[in-house]
Amino acid sequence: MPYPKSAETMWRADPLYDVVVILDWNLTRRSQGRGSAIFFHLARPGFLPTEGCVAIRLGDMRKILQRLRRGAAIEVR
């Protein structure tokens, strides 16, 4: 920060990014015009839209995190 194209503020007053999983979307195999990093994070109240990320309730996130292991894959459909 600052980054002239765009940058996400990860430290926030709301709980949106209290838990974040970085998905390998356009991260290791970059392709211009396909967006930047896509995060798996907590949902806003009312499940308001994200900026292209995947968001869920805290309770659901906890259940998923308990099952994740090194090398696990999260498939978004």
C-alpha cells in the first residue's frame, strides 16, 4: 500500500476479514484481466455481495477450517 491499481485493506473495523483463506485464483498462474487474489472470508450481514470472493458464516467457516489439512484443496463451483 499504496498500490496504484487496487489494494484491499485487510485490517478492518468489521469482522469481514477476521478469518481469511487465500485461494489460488490467479495467484501462481497469473493471467492479466482475470482479477487478483480471491479470498474465502466471512460474510457481511445479510450476505451482501463481495468483490468476487467467497464468503460464509463464521460457524460454517469454523467447521471447514477444522477439516482442512496441509495440501487440501478447496474447489469453488
